[in-house]
Amino acid sequence: FGPFIYRYVATRRALDTSLGRVWLEPGSALLYSVGQDHEDGLAGEHVPIGATGDVVIWPPVKTLLRKEGHSS
């Protein structure tokens, strides 16, 4: 992991996961860490721990997937 990064979500934005796309609503918070590539992808895509890309910590990705109707 790299450092934790906190972002305020000002507008509705997509977060791509291995199980599909979920949406972050305006006014929510996003806490993530850069992955093994050490590059900040602005948490546009969530990857499992140990993969190249960003790892979303909050909100819990499983909760977002359930809310969007994805089965995990």
C-alpha cells in the first residue's frame, strides 16, 4: 500500500470493480490507497489488495455492490 488518500465526492462518480460498476453519490467520502503500482488513479477502479491499481477502503465496496444489486 501507499499512503491513504481522502477525497470528498462532489459529484456522482463511477467506481469500477471486478464485479461491475457502482456509483458514489455526491456528499460522500472516499478513502483509498494506491496499490502496488504506486500511482494515484483517483480511485476510478477498485482492485483487490496486492493488485496494480487503487484499493478502496471506505465506503466498503461490498456494501456498494449490494446497494447496486450486484451479487458477490
